[in-house]
Amino acid sequence: MTSRINAAPRNIRILLALPTAVLCAITGLSLHGAFDLADVVPVCILATVIPSGIVALAAWAASRQRRGFELFALGGALVGWLVVLPAGSILLASWRGGDHQSVANFLSVLRSAVTDGARQLLSTTSPARPTAVLLVTAGTCLWWSAVWAAVCAIRGASPLTVLLPPTILLGLGTAASAGAGDPQTILTAAAFLVAAVIFVGVDQATRGNPADAVVIRNRSARPWASAVRTAPFFATVTALTLVAASLAPHLPGLPQRRPWDPRTLIAPAQQIFDETDPLTQAVAWLKQGTVSPLLTVTTADNSQRLRWQVLDTYDGRHWSSSAEYRLAGKSLPAPPALWDPSWPSVSVTETVHIQDLSSVFLPATGRVRTVSGTDVRVAGDLGMIATGDGHSASASLSYQVDTSVPDFGDADRLRAAQPGTDSALQPFEQLPSQVPDDLTAFAATAAVGNTPYDQMNALATAVRAAFGYAPDSAAGQSLGRLSALVSYGKDPSKHVGASADAFASLFAVAARQVGYPARLVVGFAPGTQSGAGTYSVTNQDVKVWPEVYFAGVGWVPFYDAVPDGKGTSGDINPVQAQASTVPTSATPSSGASQSGVPYTGPSVQLNNPVPHHKTPLVLLLLGLIAVLAIAAVGGLLVVALVSRRRRLALRRRDPDPRRRTQWAWLESLDALGIDARTTTTPSELAATAGGPLGADGAEPIRQLAGLAEVAAYAPRPPDAEQAERAWTYADQIRVLSRRRTPRRVRVVRLLRPPSRTRRH
């Protein structure tokens, strides 16, 4: 870079580092959905004030030495970014309770922020904890945006060029904050627009060229005169912006529209664990003759079951979960209304102490709203939680949860409910393409009743009576085994029995077959009381039950579909002393899975098991930045082209012949790419500038230069005829320059600020 900061009159533009810092700080506030506002404000101040100050200091030093300042500014900003930003972020994170690291680790924090910070932010539920890595990630964008804006503003670049990086940053911050639900970005955008308009006004007021080739010697004018003249315009734009920001949230359809969340396009890192699938694990626990304690629960309500894992995907052989668990931030996200309808519920607070539950998934009663005592990952739609580090829960893990449990005591309201029909529920109705005929017939004859809820109750009764309960039986999830159980269970002499997972699977398959969204849940009964409000949960307390979704109600459990073999109302036709005699080599179906062997391989993934539909984070960010940049550049070109044509028309119609002649000369210099800020006279410029135009351009530029000198220095101003002739020469020069200048160079020149006269 070769631009120079000139003498004292130019120093006033150094003050533009302040409004550019304010602009970038406002764009940082767009992250107040991704972080708490109190967490993001300090990093906004740190990452905008310091780099803007570094650039201003470099410009001031360069103005005294009359040397270029860009290299000094960029060098100082780089050193500050390498040292000050990560060290300051570590201190801020410690102060805000994000994490505690030594300041000596600033380089490792910076490396993690650059290489993995964006993925961590988009893989964490909002608002994220203000860890040092995440603060450096946000601060890095703000830091270099502030550097760009300050350098361009002090150099006198186009205001649109100055506003480009903060505008892109505003869009990125708004997208990153969408996971919070309503990020209130309209007010942030309004504040940014007001600040941008004010910046443009200050920029125009301080835009003066100390040694123009053509000047207007009006010493009564002041540098701030243009700001005073345009104050009504700025006031009007500000007022309209505030009015629009106030009315926009109330536009039809906007309050109901959820913001686009880039987290839906990011696949968190896959973590596969060698855990037995939960249904097989439940069957294995029930087979054990000994009682093994798994956990203890301290709660004031021991009537609720603990939910452990939710299974919603069925391939004809096994049930699995498609839930995507993300690292929880400072609070758990509120689910969409579809997954948490306004049905009466009760709040349950409990403390869970893990003893021997070797799993990454953590049990809790109902939908988890808050967690304390440990870091967790959360499946937002399910309200289920897992360990934060992705490792099995240790024997000493203890955590407290506040949950919301629906109250299904109003049977009349349940009978009036209809099955869910939302498109998001379609995966919960899917079955393999070939379902055995006897399962289809069983579903059609079992699900009968006057209301949907009565039909599901009748199905639960039919499933419970279809065959006997045998906890020592093999897992029965496959379509082939379910078909055999339904067929042979009708014959009492066969002594057909199966474990709990078969009853729950049969209910869910039959419910889906008749068009009801259904899924399975594996959890635990409250257990045995071992102290005041404390209950011990063992392996024998494991439970499996199906759930059906009803519109406006949510997921309704049907516990009675699965017998427990303890002589309760759910114990129908128990054959606990006899092993299952269901054939596994032949069933009434053709094409369905016949395997009755339980699956015990690595089946549990903490995140979405189908990541190939996701876009890698780097490609997403690069694509988003590219789209924003292309749109911004395209907008800049359109605005510049329209502004240029309007400026030409206004300058050509200027009533003062002297000024009209001067405008013709300045427009010619802009067309040739010559900086008007020079002490060279127009005739001297014409001697060198005419070369690229060839022989055809030598005479027009020489004649125009002579008229420009008359307008600038002669006591008698040019007349109207001379001014018109000056514009004729200017038109010839622009045409010749357009023919001989590459398109790329013309586009760059179009984006440069136009040359202006200097008022004294």
C-alpha cells in the first residue's frame, strides 16, 4: 500500500476510527442470542476499541512522519490479535464463569478458536457458555472487521467499502443467534443502520483534499458545513428506521415465523459408543436373578417414571434413535410448540446420583428444563440429556434437574384429542416396506374404539393379551419375531412368551400401521425408598413402554401395553417359568426379518447417525460468506453506478460555469484513475495522462486542462459556452478511457469515491 497520511488538516479523519469501532461493536451485539448479552458486551468492547485505537495511533504517527500507515496499522493489529485478544478473552471467561484457564495458554486458545471455534459455537445450544475459545472466535471476527473499517475510513475509501465487513458480520451474528428462538435482531439492525448513516455523514463532513488540482476558494465555509446541511436527512432516516423497527415485529406472519438456524445444517462430530442398544440391555437386566443398584433419586414425587432413552427409528429388526445431542450452553433451549404443547403439566425437581449405570445417557423425569452439577448434551426436541464429554457416566456423577411432566389425568380431554398430522411427525409413522400380513391384520382388528384415544387403549389391551410375558426370553424387536409371537400366541398349548421389548415393539408397529405416530421409551420405575425422599433404582426397575402423539397433547404413554410380571394389572397370561418356544426359522411372513437373536453390537451414537445430509462447517461458512460478499459487491456496484449517473447529471447541470468546468475536469480524472489530490497543475497532468489515451485523446485532455486552469486560477471565470465545451471534452475522454481500460480496472474505479473540490 502506498497511500500517505498528509499534514494536520488530514488528521481529522483519524477520528473516524471511533464511529467505525461503534459500528463493529453493534454488529457484535447481534450475537446476543448465541451468548448472553452480559457475556458478549465485554468482548465487543475489547475486540473493537483496541484494534481501532491501534489503527488510529498508527495513522497519527504516520501523519507526523508523512509516511504510509497501513503496514504499521496491520502489524500492530496482528500483534494485538495474537496476544491481547486471547489473553483478554481468558480473563473475561474466568470472570463470567465460562471456564478457567491460565493466561499462558493464550496461543492454544487462539489456535482452537481459529480451527474449531465456529463449529463449537454452532454445536452448542444457545446461549453458549462464554468459554475462552468461543469468546476468541467471536472476538476475531470483530477485531479484523474493526481493523478493516478503520483503515478504509482513514484512507478516505468509499463509505460502502467501510461498511462491507460490519454488514457481513451483522448477518453472520444474526444467523448464529437464531438458535435462541427470537434473537431480537431487528433492533440490532436498526441501531446499525442509524450508526451507519451517522458515519456516512461524518465521513462526508471530514472528506477534504488539501491540495486539489481544482479548488473553490470559499474561506467562509467550514469542514462541518456539509454535516449541518444534511442533518435533516440523517434525522429523517433515523426516525424512519426506528419506526420500522417498532412496527416490523408486528407484521402479519413474522411473529410466528421461526428464524433460520444454521445449527440445522451443521453435523456435530460423531461419537459412537460400544453400548448395547437399550432394548437389549433392558431384556438382559430383567433376565438377571440378582439385583444390582444403578442409581439413586432424591425427589418429592415418586410417582413418575425416569426416562432414559427414546427410540423412534425402526428398520424391521431394531429400534434406534435419530436424536441429535448438542452440547448444552448456559441453559437448555425451549423446544418448538409441536414437541412441547400447552398441555397441563407438573414440575418435578430431583437429584440423581449415578452408581453403576455405564451409559452416556442420563435418566431424568419428563422433559428436562434445567441441569446443574455437570455439563450435558441435550436433544432439544426430546428434552433428554447425555454426558457433556461423551463418555460413560462415572460412578460418582451427581446432577440436579428440573423437569416438566405432562399430567394425563383428564381422560375426557384425551378422548377428544386427535392423532398428530404435522409433517414433522411423518418419521414416527414410517415402517419397512414389507410388514407381515398377520401384523397388519392384528393392527386392524385390535385398534378399535369411538375415539383415537380409545382405539389406542384397545390396542394396548390386545397387545398385552397377545402372548405371554417371559423375561428370560430373547429380545423380540424384529418383524419376523413379532409375526411369530402374534401367530403362535393364540395357541395356549404353545406356551408362547416374550420379554418386555416385544410387547412395546408390537404396540408401536401396530399403531404406526394404522396411521398413529408412535415411538418407544426405555426408562425406570421410581424404585424402592431408601431414605427420606430418596429412592434406589436397580436393574430390575427397568421399564419399556410405547408412546403415541396426539395433537395439542403431546406424547401420551401407554404403560398397560407391557406387562411387568409382578401380579399387577399389567400381568396378563404370565409364563415366566417357561422359555419361549417361538420358532425362529419360519414365520407366516415372507420377506421380513426372521432373526430372533438380540443385537448387542455398538449401536449407540450420541449424535445424528445419518450425517451425510449435513454440510461441513467450513463449506457452509465459506459458502455463506461468498454469497454475502457477492451480494454486497453486487449491491455496491449497482449503488455506485446509479450514484455515478446521478452525480454526472447534477454536475453537468450546475448553474455556475466555473464549477461546471471544474466538475468536467474531475470527472475526467476519475475516468482515467488519476488521484485529484495532488499539487500538479492540470496542464502538467494532461502531459502525462494523455499517453494511455493515444493520439485521439491528447488534444481533448489538453484543451480540458486549459479550461480547468482558467476556472481555478483566472480572475475571470469561464462562460457558459466554455463550460459546455469542457463537458464535450470530458465525454470524449470518458469514451476513450472506457475503450482502452480493462473491465476489471473500470469496476475498481467505479467503487472509488469521486473526486471533490475543496472549500476554503
